[in-house]
Amino acid sequence: MVGKMLILFAGLAFSGMASAGFFDGIKKNLEIVNETLDDVNQQVDDISQEVNDINQQVDDLDAEFDEIQTQTTSLGKSRGSGEAGRRAG
């Protein structure tokens, strides 16, 4: 009877150690996954910043284009009014 109890106790102790090892393995895997997710989040943040920078450059170019277009339109109108004035005169 004592022998059976000893075997049962040894089995439970081994099972507990195996479970602890199993959970340690899961814990390590979760830590790796967590680190990987942190790296991915950092990359996403970096890409978002690059996209914001590009959007700002596009906005700046749009503003320059609008300014050039306004100047060209104004120049065309002033030339047109000058020609009309010369024709009338």
C-alpha cells in the first residue's frame, strides 16, 4: 500500500514538473509573440510617420501649384486686358 502511494506521489510530482515545464514553454512563446507584436507596432508607427511626411509634401506641392496657377491666370488676364485696350485705342 505504501509503495502504491509512493508511486502515486511520484507520478503527481512528475506531472506537476511536466506541467510547469509546459507552462514555461507557453510563457516563453507568449513573450516572443509579444516582442514580435511590439516590433510590428513600431514598424507601423514608422510607416505612419512616413505617410504623414509624404502627405505634408503633397500638400506643400498642391499649395505651390495653386499659387503658380493663380499667378499664370492673373498674368493671362492682365495681358488680355492690355491687348483689348490696345485694340480699342
